[in-house]
Amino acid sequence: MNLRQHGFALTEVLVTMVLLVVGMLGMAALQTKTSAMQMESYQRAQALVLAQDMADRIAARKASAASYVGNDYGTGNEQSCVGLTAAALDTCVWGNALRGISEKVGSERIGALVAGRGCVIQPAAQQYSVVVVWQGLVGTVAPAVTCGRNAYGDEALRRAIVVPVRFADLNAS
């Protein structure tokens, strides 16, 4: 056996090891990216459920829809909703849902959006918009809505879901 062949086999093993390490590092980076995107998707689904919940509450109480208008629902500490009724109860329950109080492990909220908050705006007569915003993990284009603007540091990390609520004006001619 020639000594050159032993050295060549060792070089092949080293090249193979380098290729395996590079491939494994790529797989680890892909797994990290996948986890971040999975969290982004989960938060978007949670925000959509929360926004639709408030939109349904407003639609159910058309006569008092204007009393839902407000900013920064879900910020601050958990609120007691005992004794509240109608729109006050709805906004209290929704604010607590945005805080994530329904899903806890010990005292830690595990089902909440990251820094979630909600706003209800009235852009026109008979029209309302329910907005849920939260902090994303990866920068994108900042949303055009003003709810939560400048509350997350980098605006590219702010995410938003907007659900419109429209009422027909049956008295219009």
C-alpha cells in the first residue's frame, strides 16, 4: 500500500466532516427560522380570533356601538369585570383576553400576544374598525393603522389585524 493513498483518504474524511458540519449548521438555522415563523403564525391567528370576537360583540350591540370606541385595550394590569354589563363588560373581558389571562402556567401568561393591545375606531358613520396589534419577531413593513404606533420601538416589528364592522343605514333614501 502506498503512503499517499493513506493521506488522500484522511483528506476525504476531513472534507466530508466539513461538509457535514456546514449542512448541520444550515439545518439548525432552518429550524430556528421555522420556529420564529411558527410563532408569528400563532400570534396572527390569536389576533384574528380576538379581533373577530370584539367585532361580533359590537355587531350584537349596534345601538351602543359608539361606546366601544377606545384605544389601548389590553394594556396594563388585569381588570376585574365583576358587576359590569353591556359594552363595559365586553371591553373589560376583551382587554383581559388581550392580556392573555385565560391561559396561564403559574403566574405566567402563555397564550397571549407579545405586547398585545386593541383599539376600536369609528372611521365613518355606521362603520367601526376593530384593530389588534402586537409585537412581531421579525421586521417587516410597518402597518398603516395608528393603534399602538411607537409602542414597540421598531415600527417594523409592529403587527396589526383590522376587522371592519359596518351597519346598514336603513333610513337612508
